Amino acid sequence: MLEILLDNKDGNVLDISELVSSVTWKTVRIGRPGSLDLTLVKHKELKIEPGAVIRIKSGQRGVFYGYVFTIERSQDDDIKLVAYDQIRYLLSNDTYVFSNVTATDVIKRIAGDLKLRVGSMEDTKHRIPSLVEDNQKMLDIICKALDLTLISTGQIYVFYDDFGALTLRNARNMTVDISVGDESLMYGYDFKRSIDDDTYNRVKLVKDNKDTGKREVYIAQDSKNIAKWGRLQLFKKVDERLNEAQIKQMLDRLIQLKNRETKTFKIDAIGDLRIRAGCYVPIFVEELGIRQHFLVDECTHKWEGSEHTMTLDLKVV
């Protein structure tokens, strides 16, 4: 049973658990805030204002803490609310200039400027020489810092709001202790393999050398996969302050990350709140020959009455 509280910031906190008929909570691994869709029956004494706080718990587990952005009323007996967690406030644009910082530093600086609540932040350690972003979404700036960290270190970090506190964790520390698949929660699936999205078998990096006035070119490729798939090239212009060793390291990391099929896997299952976007889940489906961990790209939990289900969009890493 979910406990759902509404705080209009007027000194009164209302328990609306009994008024809510359906709940959808969605988390996305990167680039979007956590969202909540609530449907509740009208009540003459119920007052809801934009910016009101919605807090949801299941027993002692915090599920969602966020803010109402949309209120929809109609002639029937339903009210529909859309709320987002703190990450929603990072969708505004601003200009930032960073030098010799980690992705953790970037998040703390931006969150501090917006006076957002910060929780546990793992140290990404990798230092980004320069990051200059003009009139960009602050969340995009954070995602770029995390992407640069991934390219240089191979480590996936997950940035999310954990029940009202911005959190950064290495995905390898987010493996859940339950499996999903045959005879374990799953009741439907869809599996797809593709080279059409984020697959590259040739990486070309270029750097403009101001001292020589020439453009330096660095290339890594997999001839076997080029013969198999055709040439799929990723082109990037790198920071002029990077040295040859750093560029070659980036080149090796990119070809390692991108020179592979993408495999996506959508599973419908009985809901379990230990699973959210960004965690690793052991998946076992005998029909597909799958016995491995998948990274959760998107996770949607739904409650209809007493029924709790979830849809997982998964990715092999």
C-alpha cells in the first residue's frame, strides 16, 4: 500500500492515499527527470496548487519526492496531476565555464547555484580539462560531463534524484539482488538487436594544432566489422589541449564502446521497487539464451488499485 502525501506549502500536509486511483512513476537513466502521473477523485476540500510537494512511500521505502507541475481537471470525477523530481529544475538554460573539473564537481557547482538538495555523490575522479557551455540546458551540461567520463574511463555513472536528494553513483554499485525472467516476475518481453543506433566500427578524431596550423587526424577501425556491416563512422573534434597519448586513449575507448551491436530488451513484470533506471538487473530468459546482467535505461512502475507492475527498458553494456 502506498502512502501519498500532498503539501501545498500552506502549513497543512494532506494524506490523499485513499483518493488516488492510479499512479505511474517513471525514471530514465540519463537526460530526463523522474516523473509521476497521479489520477485521483475529486474532493470538495482538496486544494492543489502548482509547486505543491508530492511525497510517496511504500512502507519505510521512499519512492518519490517531487513537485506538481500540471493539474488537469475535467467534467468527470478525476483530477490528473503531473509531478517531477528536482532534476526538472535543471532543464533551464545557463552558461558555464569549467576547467580541470570532475563530473562530480560540475554537478555540485550547478546544484549549489540552484540551491537544490544534494545527497550522496561518488567521486568520478576523471578530470575534464575544459568544458565551456553557452546557453545550454544545465542537465545537458551534466550529461556531457558524465559522457566524457565514460569515454575516458569506461565507467558508467548514474545521476538521479533519490527521494528528494540529488545522487550520483557508479552503475556497478547499483546491481540489484533479484533476478527477472523465467519464473521470476516477468510476464512479457520484446528483444531487439541493431546496428542502426549508436554503433560505429570506425572512429575518427581530429585536433586543430594552432602551433603548426595543421589538423591532426587519429583513426581506429575494425576492418572485419566494416566488411560485415559497411563503414559506420563516428567523427569527433577533440579539445586542442589534449596530448597525443590522451587522444589515443579516447580513441581506444570509443572504438571499444561503439564497435558492437546494440541490444535492447523490454520486459513487463510484476513490480519491485528495488529496480529503477540506472541499476543492473540479472535477466534469465531460456528461450532467447539470455543469462546476463542488463542496464535499466528506463523503468516505469504502475499501480492500479492493489496491482503493481513495471516495464523495464534494458540495455546490454
